Amino acid sequence: MLKYVAAIFTVIILLSSCTDGQTNSEPDSQESRNRKTLMVFLDKGWNGKDLDAIDSYFAESIVRKVNSVNLASSRNELTANMQVYFTGFPDLRLEMDNLVSDGREIYMSWTITGTNTGVFGELPPTGKKIKISGVTRMEFDHEGKIEVEEVYYNELSLLQQMGHTLSPPILE
């Protein structure tokens, strides 16, 4: 009888362990899917300069902030924003330095390099090489598409590396 009770107890523990594992694996699979989405987008979108990839990896309604300024609230605006970088730096490369994910959020530190051989926004090309590091926080929807992207980097350093200077204000 004791062996029978021990066997039932063991089966109950194993079954409850399997159930817990299934419950816990769902966030892991979502987190894994989000990581994969990000990695493919970095490869195709940023390094491959494939702006059509935005439709595949971003939600229809997105929020993209750069240094706390809202720069894009749609895929079309995001496309235009990324095109500014691709025009200014045709050889732009983005390398991920570190990545931490937590469920629906991913935090990534990165470094971009490139040469300013094209017009960057309204700034003429300078031929200067740049190397800028920054941090991005992304939030994914339940379908695994990016719906929020917050980017932080030192814009002054970027402009200085392009050869621009900061002049003190003229006080009257």
C-alpha cells in the first residue's frame, strides 16, 4: 500500500511540474520570438537597408522616440526617419553590443559606424567617419511586432564627429 501511495504521489508531482513548465514556457517562447524579430530586423532593416522590412517587424501603430522626442507614429514616418540615416551614411552599420529581454520588452545597447558621404537631414556631407553608441528600449505587441521604440544616444557627439562645432551663444 505504501508503494502504491508513493507512486501516486510521484505521478501527481510530475504532472504538476509539467503543467507549471507549460505555463512558464509561453513567456519564454514570446521572449524568444521577440529576440528573433529584433535580430532579423537589425540584419535586414538597418544593416541590409531594407525599408520594406518595417512592415513585417513593426506594428501598424508605432511610437518611435529618439532622445525623448517623438519622431514617428506610423510605419511611413519610421521609414522616412531611417532613410535620413541611410542617405547621410550609405555605409552605416549597426552592431548590437548587449541585449537584455524581459517578456515583452527588450533593452539593447548598440554601436553604429559609417561615413557621412550623403546629405544628413539638411546637413551637407562632410566625408567624416562616425562611431556612436546608444541604448534602445523596444516593446512588442502580442503578435511579436515592435510597437514602441525608444532610442537614446549623444546627438552632439554625432554632429561633432561629422565635423560640426558648437559655438557659444552671443550675449547682448
